[in-house]
Amino acid sequence: MSVKPARTLTFKCKKCAKPVTVYLQKVSACSHIQPYQGICSCGEVHLHATGQKDAVASYLESGGAWTHHHHH
């Protein structure tokens, strides 16, 4: 039985230090990660993801625009 990822997570904003809630994205970039996204009240966009380490790193480096990653 797999554990469902949390729907929301909270982080401290890098710009203003206020708490930012990021929400689990319904459409995953790929099956290896669960991407999260949120926007702070100061306007700073926050991305987070859980799952396979290299896939998460690629997603975060792309700024959330990452859509590839298919195994053949």
C-alpha cells in the first residue's frame, strides 16, 4: 500500500521569510515525482517536489516547466 503525498506543504519564503503554502499539482510531470507549487504574498513563486532524487532535481532546475522524462 502506497502512502499518498501530502496535498499541501509549508516553507519559509527565501525573499521575505513569511510562510508559503505550496499545493500538490494534479498533473504530475512524470510518475517519479509529486510536484508542488505555491506563490508567497510577496509574489515569489515556490516550487517543491518529492520522489526520485534526479527527477526532482531536474524539475526544480527547470523552474517547474519540466515536462519530459520518459523511460523507453
